Amino acid sequence: MKAGFACFVGRPNAGKSTLTNAIVGQKIAITSSKPQTTRHVIRAVLHKPDAQLVLVDTPGLHRPRTLLGERLNDLVRQTWSEVDAIGLCVPADEEIGRGDRFITGELAELKASVIAVVTKADLVDKKRLAEQLLAVSQLAEFAEVVPVSAVSGYQLDTLVDVMTKYLPESPQLYPDDMLTDEPEHVLVAELVREAALEGVRDELPHSIAVVVEEMIREGSLTKIYADIYVERSSQKAIVIGHKASRLKDVGTRARAEIEALLGSRIYLDLHVRVAKDWQRDPKQLRKLGF
């Protein structure tokens, strides 16, 4: 029996969360087309007959501009030092850039086996994929290079087998029925945040945080009271929308995802609040769970 921890790393928007979700087969890490949407390290547990692969999802590493950014980077580095295998994600449809080289350099000092994962393989033709695989293999001495597509499912099983190969011999780490060790309210808050991020203009993505104040189970219904925090009142107006139309959309989208996660009917009560410049304020960051 093998068991251990693995994570996917890469610059923001390299497809890390989508890959984690596709491999585990359940929506655990939030994904959005905005870079830097992952803020919590989420462990997804993959059960195989002879192995247990625990996937840790980290934020993308980037040059920090705020205190929140610095804390996210510290979280990433701490995670890297604790895993057995690392999948470095590089998208097939983008040139290798400074960000990829920077992260590859950071990984060189770690004891974990590093596997290069060329993501989004469905977006390019065979010739372009071959060129990208070659370019990636020249970045560093990787244990292996594996092209995948989370969207089409191409080579996902192969990737899991490759990552499992580099785990230590160990008894299983989590019970058979466990998919994640994140508390429910954190997952719910992340799903509300994902819904709030969709369709918001570019100035807003990093200014949104969500706190679930209360979850009450009443028979087959779960009542959820959540606050969406923004940094300025002008942003509050954007999130709420004309005659609260946007907030209604956010509620509808989030409710569907949360019902799928919890397997019960949901009553969702959302409020938008302003926490001035919370990304730069240590007190506010603590309150919002960072």
C-alpha cells in the first residue's frame, strides 16, 4: 500500500484547480477564469485499491502586491515542503514564460519528485503539443512529463498512476469514504465566492471574500447565512447589480452548486458588506479567515 501527498503548482490560471476537480470527480477546489481564485489549501483524497493519493490545492505563486498576496505565497511554499510529489502545471496553449521559469527554480531545492504536467492539451493540435512537451522538458530535470486535459479527461488516469508511483509505502491516511478534510462551511463559502466572481469586471476579482456566518439544518432543508465582503461601496453596487439582479444570479448559481455538494435543499441568505481595504489590513484578514 502506498499513501502520500501531492500537489499541483504553477502560475495563476495554469489549470491547477480544474485538474484537481477532474481527478477527484467532484467539485472541491473553486475554479474561475480569473487568475488567483484559490485561497485555501484544500485536500482532496483519491482512493485506489493499492494507494491513497491526497491532493493539496494551492494558490498560484505570484509576485505579491498586498499582505494577502504575501500570505498566499507563504502558504504555497509551506505546502511544497510537505508533499511527496509535485505536478508543475504548464498550459499547452501558452508560451513558457518568466513565471514558469521562476517556479521551476523554486522547486529545484525540494526533496519531492517533480512531474511536469502539460495542461489544456485539448486546446492545441498534436504538433503544437509535441513542441510544448519538448520545451517543457528542457526547463529542468523532471521525473516525468505528462500531457493532460482536465476537460476531455485525456491521460488523467496516466497522471494519477505516475504521481502514485512517487508516493512512499504507507498505511492509508484517511478513511475510505472521505473526499476532503475541509470543513463544510469553508467549501460553501468558496462556492458562493466562485458564483460572485463570475461576470464581474476585472477590477473586482481579488476584492471579494465570503464568510458563512451560520448553517442551520432543519429536516431536509439547510439554511445558510453568508456575507460577501468587498473593499469599497462602489464595488458593493457592482456585486448587487441593478435592482439586485446580479445578487439574485449569484444566489441562484451558488445554491445549485451547494445543493450538489451537500445533497440537500438549500435556503441561501446573502448580504453584501464593505470591509475597507481588507486585503491590506491584518485585523480584517484574520476575521475573514486568512
